[in-house]
Amino acid sequence: MRRLTMLCATAAEGSHDQVFGDGVLSEHDRREVAAARAALPPFSRALRGPSARCAQIAEALAVEATPENALRDLDYGTWDGRPLTEIAAEDPFGLSAWLTDPAAAPHGGESIAQLCRRTAAWLDRLRAEPGSVLAITESTLIRASLVHALAVPSRAFWHLEVPRFSAVTLTMRDGGWNVRLDRLAAPQQHLPIDGSSPIPVLTIRSTRRHVCLTGRP
């Protein structure tokens, strides 16, 4: 495995209107994804999470992606399908434990530590495979992948920001993962000075993220 590009299908956890579990894309989201498809890096094969959301993104990108169970979202247990605000009001202590203790699973589903272990196992299986892979997956899987690639403890999970529709690229080099975070950019319109038709300019905007490992639980 030489390069893995993971495209985030979900908004970062913790947003005010977040609902745990699967969801569907709005028409605006579909248009935003479709407009950025020409900015995707080259890949030899594509995978996607089994969720309806990941399937819709693959469709919007016109990418034939194979469903991969290892790319499934975190199992939210009894919280699945429920809004974050509702859980915060009903079970604030459980939510607090989940956000601060990687081993906690107050919803009866999967803990962050368990997610990180299964994601690490999937990455270890991929590293020996040749070619470049595009994986359309959930933000939880990308956070867990970064925990493994950066060799940081699972408590760092919530300190890693993964914006919606951002692309994280892991490149194998000297036996370890190099990490790059990008944002797929829709085509920009360049207006020629001679007044002729606009020319679409395709870009991927690179961003730098800092990992904070101290000062918070």
C-alpha cells in the first residue's frame, strides 16, 4: 500500500445539530461534492463505508466504490439516530465520560478505544497492498486512522479535527505513515482579460493541523 486518501463523509462530531449514526446528503451537499470531483487525486481502486451517506457521496462523485465493512461508522448503540442535544440533556454524565475516557461506552455500543483498534488492524492489512486507494468514510474512521498513523494515544481522538468533505492522505514511507490534510475545492472561475468564456480552475487546498495532546482530558 503506497497511498490512502480518505474523504470525510460527515461533519465533525460535536456540532449543535449532530445526529448520531447514518444520514443523507442535502441537495446542497450533493452539488458541493459533485463540483469537487475533478479535484480528487488519482487512485487505482475505491472503497466506501457501508452507510447510505457514503454511498450517496460515491454516487455524487461518479466513483464506483466497493462497500467495505471495515469502514463502518462507530457503533453508537442506544444513541444511534438520536440528536446530540437530546443525549446531552438526558445523559450528561454518560456523554462526558464518552468524550473523556476512550474506554467508555455508555451507549452500549463501541468505545473509541475499540474503534481505534479495529481501524489500526484495517490499516495494517492495507499497508502491504500496492497502488493508491480512495476511501469514502466517516469522520470517526478518519480520526481513528490519524491516531494510528501519528502513533498518539486514543485519548487524542477528540483533538483531531476532520472537516466535512476534507481529504486526509496517508502515504507509506520508510515503514511509517506520512499524513497530509486537504480540502477538496470546487472549481473556481477564472475570467480572462479578453472577455472570453470563464475557465474553470481546479484546486485542492492544503491545510495544516496541530495535534494537541495536553491541557485537556
